[in-house]
Amino acid sequence: MNPKHNHFEVVIPSDYESGQAVVEQIMLDVAECGFSSRDLFGVRLAVDEAVTNAIKHGNRLSPDKTVRVLFSRNQSRIRIEVEDQGAGFHPEDVPDPTADENLDRPSGRGLLLMREFMTLIEYSPKGNQVVLEKHFSS
């Protein structure tokens, strides 16, 4: 993978080192888009969370499973798709981490931050693919 793509797709093994490498690749491309430092931070956090969740929760670190990552950008937005080979999940079943009874629980915070920093987040019906978009300011 070379930096500054308008589009690339990669399939990585279910390990954190490969996950971090693809996050870094995406961020090289995103850095060219003119986002503020806050938006760059948010995109990195969201992409890292999506890739890590796919590796850890989706594929359960299985060496026999892979994660597909697709990056694209155009004049109006960046788009990242992350798909694992796991059973999937239903985002609405993840407890709200801001509810009083969940404040001490670690789960759900990453999904909350992804929603906060990205313009659009969509999950496949199965729940094993997430689409993240960040639109450029007008």
C-alpha cells in the first residue's frame, strides 16, 4: 500500500500489528484531506476502534479469519468499511456507557466515540461490517 490513495482495499490477518498498519495507512491518506487536528484525532480513534473491534470481538483473534478494510475518498467525504468474519452483533444491544449503571463498565465506549467523531456510521444487518464516513466541511 502506498500513501495518498483515493481508494484501496486490503485484507489483513486478525492480529493487532496488522490492524495498526492499516490504520496508519488510512491516516496517511486522511492527513491529505485538510481536516482539523480534532477531526484527524477523531477519525484515527474511530478507525482504530473499528479495526480493533473486528479483530478482537468479531474474529476473536482467530488466525484463521481475516478483516477486510476498504478506504475511499472523494471531494466530499472519506469512507472506511471494516468487515470481519465473525458472527456479528447488534449495536442496539450494547449497553449505553453513559447510563449510571454502566459507568464502571468498559464496554460500549468505543462505539459511542465512533458516533461522536464520524458523520455517518452504518452496520450491516448481520453486524459484522461497519461503514464509517467523515464529510468535509463546506
